[in-house]
Amino acid sequence: MSSKSPINRTDSDHNISITRKHFTNKGYRVHSGLQFGCELVLYADDPSRVHSDFCVHVVPPDGSLDWRMIQTLTRLVVSTGKTLIVANVKEVTEETTKEKE
């Protein structure tokens, strides 16, 4: 059994929400990616006129991303004709801000 604490679903939802907002601000139309095996899909225009080009997997708050997940996601995007984006949400703190300076 792993010593890691279980992932808090609220934290995962929060990271997905942040990722959704990021891509919305970039001009994409963001929808659930459930039917494609990922958290989000991105559309460059109205979904009734275009297919989504990207599947977005949001890394869980604990940062876990094993090879099986990567293998599954890459197989899914190839079979659906999409490009995989792996989003890792990091908390901005005073320390991370100082590192950028």
C-alpha cells in the first residue's frame, strides 16, 4: 500500500478549473473530455463546425503520472486524431516568484 495520501477530488477539480480557464483565456472553447478519456478537449471554433484538436490531461495534485497513464493517453489520442497536452498546475508562492527573478 502506498504511503501517499489519497487525492482530494476537490483539489483535482480545482486544477481542472484552472486549466479550463487558462485555455479559455487563450481563445479555445473548452469542453469535457470524458468521451475521449481525458479531462478536457479544446476546440478552435464552435464545436458544431469543427472537431477538437487537443485532448488535455490534467496531472493530479500529487503529481503522479506513471508510464501506464502516458501509454493509455497516447494510444487514445492517436486513435482519435488529436494531440495530447499534459497540464501540470503549480501553486504560485513567494518562493516560485523569487525563482523567476
